[in-house]
Amino acid sequence: MKRLSVISSLAVLWALAFTASSVMAKDKDKDNNLEANLNGFEEAPPISTPGTGSFKATIDGSGTSISYTLSYSSLKGTASAGYIQFGQPGVNGGILAFLCGGGGKPSCPASGTVTGTLVAADIMALSGQGIAAGDFGAVLQAIRRGAVYANVTSSLFSLGEIRGQINAGKGKGGDDDDESE
């Protein structure tokens, strides 16, 4: 009887440990999914434009690359560059890495979608903001702290026509599983 009790207790403990590790893995996956909705009102100062866009990305499990999709349409100007920048909402910051239109990335389409991958070699130095060239870890920390935004510049708005703060912790497909936040 004692042996059955011990086996039952161990089975319950194993089930609890498995459930806890599954929840932690799900939370970690959520932290690796990134998204931003881009529009002119997020620019600093704001821009009146019909342009909109989205940035969706995933940090790989080892934290050494970010696979991204940047989509945009209806810009007033012709798209010239897309990149991520180091700055909190409403504050302009330096360019961390190009998504299109520079930094060895493909040209930006007039409208549409650009996909790619960012790695340490893509990270540009921002000495005035404490980021060294190639410091991918610092960029990941800034993203997770809400201090990185995606920006698309155009022929009419060279500092940016649409912008959106990158948010970490969204579930796959961009839906946050916890509605209480």
C-alpha cells in the first residue's frame, strides 16, 4: 500500500512538473514573437498619411537571429527604406538595422511585403545610445523593454512616413492569450 502511495505521489509530481514546464515554454515562445502596427500618427512628429503597415517577427530559440516580415501600403511617397530604430514611443532614435533599402538588404518595393533575417552582423553601432556594432543581445534586450520601433521612410518623408513600436510577448498570429493585460 505504501508503495502505491509513493508511486501515485510521484506521478502527481511528474504531471505538475510537466505542466509547469509547458507553461514556461509557451511563455518563452510568446516572448519570441514580435509585432508592430505602423501608421503616420506614431511618427515623431506625427505624419498625416493613408499609409499603414505591419511588422511581424520571430526571435529564434538560440537568440541569434530574428526572422521578419514587413508589409506596408498606401504611402504618400515612394518607399525608400525600412529599418528598426532604438527609441521609446514618441522619441526618435538611431537606426539599429535595415529591413530593406540599405545595409545589404533588398530594395523596398513601392508597396507590399519584405521578408528577411537579422543577425549580429546587421546591427549598426549607435555609440551615442550605447549600442556597439553587432551587439545582438543589446538589441534583444531593447526590444523586450519596448524601446525599438519599425519605421518606413519615403521620398516625401525622409525621416519616416509610418512607424510602430515593436511589442514582444504576443502569441503566434499576434493574439495575446491573456486578455487581462
